[in-house]
Amino acid sequence: MGAPSLEDRAPPTRQEPWVPRAERRERNAPKAAPPSDALTRFIEVDHERRYDLVEINSTDFEALGRELAYQRASAKLILEDIDAIIRRVALEVDSPKACGVLLRKRALEWARAAPPPAADAQSEAPRKWSALFFESRETGGPLQRCLLDRLETFRLQAIDAAREPGFRVQRLVDTVVRGESFGRAPGTIYLRAAQAFLDDIAEAMKDPGVLTPMVRLSELAEKVGLSEVNRALCELLTCENSISIVLVHPSRYPGVAMVSLRFPSSRTAGRWLTYFLDVQEVAPARRVLLSDAAGRSISERAEFVEVPQAPSVDWAVQAQPPWEEHAATLARWGNHCRALSMKGDRIEPPPSGYRALPAFAALRMALLQDADVRALFMKVVWRGKPAGLAALASLLQRGQYTPEYETDSEYLEAELGDLSQGSAQFRPADGRWTLPAGWVVNRLWVKGAVQYAASHGI
């Protein structure tokens, strides 16, 4: 068999130049998609001009971190500014003075919102302000880490994504960079108090004249101690007293409702311990013209006018028992019981000869006429004697009453006789009392035990 001709011979193979493995892997890798709008917006952030703390806090860093795995160029751009951004965030949220400025700013934004806040704004507020100072969590819900921790994790993800393949010196650079820490002590009380305040106000509905309980702030005080949280709030908001703190005042912001934070009494404990947000509507400043002796207008000034309202009463005064007042009214007793309920205190027992006091008669009529006063009275009623009024309030509130002791029945029937016939010794033969405000009470015998049933005819 003869040798193949030149035409039949295969052309010599051309040897490709040697290419490093890392470069071949990068060439064969799929092309990355362009960065998302959220990642592009964060790349454009700098610590001086394009800086918005609330927008940064509402960024989904977990989604951006997953995206950086395919965005090496974007990761390199982020590394140019991320350290400066973290330092700026730390200046804003890592000291009591800076935290206090943000708390007052948030309270002003909340006070300026239309009452009630729009549904979309109400749902956006928790996301924007959640975990700004300290981690936020809901019972049975997700845990949101604080902003500085999320930024530090995102920074480490950017370092991993920007690393050049095969560049061993990069590991040493990463070690030096990772050693710098921007974290804070996790148990700092003022950070926890500031975050609890933000979480509460983000969900609070603005209702002038109604005290709004601050649930998370109260739970924190119950957990770590009332004095610790009070001290932290005074440090944050630059206040020395532990009774109330004015957050927004219309003398500085005309036309805005006055917002203050009311502290619980130092004697309260457990579930009685509650902070309240108080909103009082005020009129805007009015213009006052100043004139000279001849009556010519020479200048003008603004004069702040506060509209007198019933909710703006001094609660410390309302907490004083009105036993000696000759003009005690239903509203006065309602305010008194509400003030004691907020503080977790109880009404002082009436003095001797209490049946002749106008204030005692006013309290009994308030219990007969107003269900809200009855409910408040049951929370703050005195312990011990006289027990007749407490038994009457329980009977009217629940519709029936079973005395625990025989003396309890005597105390209750004394109040019923005084109300129906003006005599505490009156006992009807048929066991039926007709009381003011349309109430009828009947004495019943159930299995050999006495019971009382109350019905309202009007």
C-alpha cells in the first residue's frame, strides 16, 4: 500500500497558547446581568451628598448581597465608599445625643402626618425605622439585625465578590480590613430604649386627646428596670425630670400638635408599668400688631396661643383624691380613676363619715351612669373597708355578685338601701331594690347561698 499523497495528509494541528486556569474559568463563566436598580442606587450613595439614613436602613441588604456574587465590578465600586458610609452611619446612631436628634425628628414627622396616617404610610414606617439603633423582633416573627451589623455583613460580601481569582495576596488584605470593627456593645440600654420608641411610634395612631400606650418601651422597662429606661430616655432627649418629656412643641413648629412622652410612676410594677404618648391639639400662632403712642403700626410679632382642652389637665393634680371637694363630678372622678390607672395606684379610702360627703355621692352616681368609670374604678378601688362600693361596682359591671363572706353581703345591702331609700339600714322584704339611673337589684338564693342580680331597665 503506497504512502498517502500530499492532498490526503491532515493539516498539522495548531497549538493554542497556554492560558491560566483562573482566566479560562473567567472566560467561560456566564455573562453577569446588569446590576439592579437597588444595587445601582446604593453604589451612588456617598457619605456627604447622596446620603439618606432612612433609605439606607430600608435597603434589603440580603438581596443585594446575593446579587453581588455575580457583580464583581459593582462590588469593587461599593468597596470604594462602604467604609466611609459605615463611619457616617455610626456617627448618626452610635451616641445618645445623635440618637436623640433622630427621635425628635421622627416624632415631628409623626406629628405632622395627617390624622390618622394613610394606610400606605403606616405600613411603610415600621420598615423604614425598624432596627435602626438596635435589633427589632416580633413575637413569633423575624428578627431584624441593627443597621451597623447589616452594613458590616454587606461589606464582607462585597470583599468576597470583588476578590480577583488566584490573587493570593488578597487574603492578607482581607484580614487587615476585616479586623476593623464598627460594632457596639449589644447591651447598651439607650440603644434599646431608642429602638423601642421608634417601633412604638411607627405603629401609633395619632388621636388628639387620647393617651397612646408605648408597648415595647413599657416591656423594656419591665424587663431591665424602670429607673434604667428613664435614665436612658433623659440622656437621649436631654431632660432631667422623669415625669414627662415634650418631644414637639408648637412654639417652635406652629400648627403642629404638641407631643409629649409621659413616664409611669416609680411605684408601678409589672403590667401596670406603661409609658404613654400624649398628643394635644393647639391653635397656630396668631399675628399681633404693635403700634406706637399715636396708634401707628410699627411692627408685628407672632404670639403662640394654646387652646384649652380637657385632656390637657395636670394629671398630677387629677391623681389627688377629691374626697374633700364639694363640686366633684362624673368627669372629675373619671379623670381621677384614669390618672391612677396610668400610674398603677389605687384610690385612697374615704375618710370617716364618708356617706355625708358630696364626693362620695358623686362617685356612686358615676358608677351607676358610666360603664367606663365602673371599669376604671374596678382597677383602682382601695383595698379593705369600706367594701360596699367595690361590691356595688362589681355587681353593676358583671350583672351578678356572689359574696365571699357574710359581711360582704351586709356592706352591699347597706349601699343598696342608702341608694334606694336613703337609709343604710333599709332591707326590703321581697329582696328587691330600685336604684337611680334605671337599675334594679334582686336578692336570690342559689343552692342555699345568697346571690345578687342587677338589671338595667333604661
